[in-house]
Amino acid sequence: MRKILEISCSGLENGGVQHVIMNIVSNLKNDFQFDIIVFSEGPDFFDKQFLKWGGKIFRIPNKRRVFGLDIDAYFRGPRIFFNTYKILKRNGPYDVIHCHNYFESFFCLLAARMVGVKTRIVHSHNDATFIKFSIIQKIYQKILRKLILRNATNFIGCSKKACDYLFGCNCNAITVYNGIDLEEFKKNNSKDYIPNNKIHLLHVGNFSKQKNQMFLVDVIKELKNKKIDFELILIGGGNNEYRENVIRKIKENNLNNNVKLLPSNSDISEAMNNADLFLFPSNYEGLGIVLVEAQATGLHCLVSKTIPPEACLGNLEFIEELNARRWSEAICNIVKNGQKRISVDMNRYDIKEIAQTYKRLYTKNG
């Protein structure tokens, strides 16, 4: 049986990239032996499930700050390289390495190339062109991009923009959509939103500047000022400091009775079936797999312009500006006119079909 080494971007927490990895392993665990490298001390959300499927979890935890200084920033790349090299030598031979850790993929790809791993895949999950990087960061990324192109054999991304961001526009990369289990999400609650009723709003995403939950507080503040009857449910884990800032802002604006915060292990499909409208104001995004899940339930979604066009299956409404008044007006329009649930064609996001693409990649040089 061919051996695959997946490289996470952090740990095996309940996040978008981790869902992609777990979907791959879940659908191909009978065809390949999967192990994974993570960058956390653990335990993480998916650890037990991954181990249950017979895989090994190797940890290269992030180093803590020393006297408040991020010393690891200067040694992280070589540390990832040497640890990956040791894992490959001691537990291999591996036939495939599949890197999900963005620019740091280079250090894992180089280690894999040195020990003779034939198929070296790098996978882009985000388009971060909207982030303002320093000159030094841009130079560092440019160097790593060139090194990735020299050391990988296959380049894939969840959208065209995600591919262009990590590999550059001239790379021969392919787009592989982030698949979902359609059986789980097609249990569509056909209940449409009735005009002028209490509207149930939903957002799913780890608390972070990327997902932009602070902006959502500004939006619902506008709704309250407009005397709209609403409830907002926020589901996600993520950055504890950012989460606390969001909670503080909710309290400062007397919105506690309008907001519910649920953990990341909540039943997402049930929450989507019970919601009237999905909100997703990301500052940047590779695809936004939760948008695919939301549309699978027929749920209408208000999204920022950073969402790539591949994510739109017919239930996305793009709002050009991250302006709280504009977003609140869009919600008020739905409150006034109602909103039907719309069934859309989900076939291109069927994980069973997409898994076969990965199977072909993993056996390409077999």
C-alpha cells in the first residue's frame, strides 16, 4: 500500500484546511496509508479520528516566545526542514508528500526531495493578496515561491486566485475544489424566510481577522438601530484574543441578547438548516468551504468581494464594500421581501468525485 504524508498548516483543529485533509483521508483510507505532520502540541479536534483510521501523527510544535521575542521566526524554516527530514527517514519510505502549509511548504518539499519522495504536492488554500505585507515579507515570499516551484512536482489550489497567490500566474497549477459530503448537507430544510419575521443570521468560521467577526458586530449594531428583530449565531474556535475582543465589543454595544456563540464542534449542517441567512465578510479567502456547505442547504449568503467566483453556485450575494450600513441594508431588504431557499447543482463539490482526483495524483508516479 502506498504511503502518503500530509503536512497540515497548523494542528488538526476544526478548521477549513483540516476539513479538506480529513475528507481526503476519510475517502481514500482503504487505498493508501496516511500519516500527518502537525505544528501543534495537541491534542486537537481531529486527532482521535485520524488515529482511528490507522494514521500516525507527528508533531513539530511551534516554539514559544522567549522574553516576549518571537525567536522562532528566525529558525522556524530550518527547524521544519530538519524535523521533516528525520520523520521521513525514520518512518518512510513515503511515496507522496502533500503540503498544505503555504510558503513553508518549501522546507518540507526539500526534505522530501532529498530522501527520494517522487510525488511532492503543494496545495494552496488561500488568496492573501489583500493583506499588506512588509517589504521584507514580500521578498521572503518571493524567494520561497521560486524554491517551491523548483521542488514540487504538482501544484494545486482550491481556486484560481489561491493558485496565483502561492505559485504565481504562470505556474501550471490545477484547481481542485474543496469537496463536501453532499449526503450530510442535502437534507434541505425547505422553510423559506417569511417577510417581517425575526431573522436568524449565521456565521461559521474560526475567530480571526481573516473571517472578520468584528465587522459583523458593526453590522448587527446597525440592525438594532433599525429596530430589526434578529438573532446572530457565531460558530467557531480560533484566536482566543480576537474572540475575546469580539465578545467585549458585543457587550459594549448591548448586543448580548441578540448573539449566541457556539463552539466549533457544533452541528454545522443543523445550524445551516435552521438559519435564514448566512453572513461571510472575510477580508481574504481561498474559497470558503462553509459557503459551499451553506449553499448545499439552499441558504442565501451575503459575502465580501474577496470570495472567489468558484464558490458561487447560485446562492451568493456579493457586497462590494465592507461597510456596515451597506450590509445592514441588504439584510433589511431580505427582512422586508423574504428569502426562498434555492436548490443548486452541487456535483462539482461532491467529495466522492473529488477524492478520485487525489487518488490519481497519489498514484501518478506509481
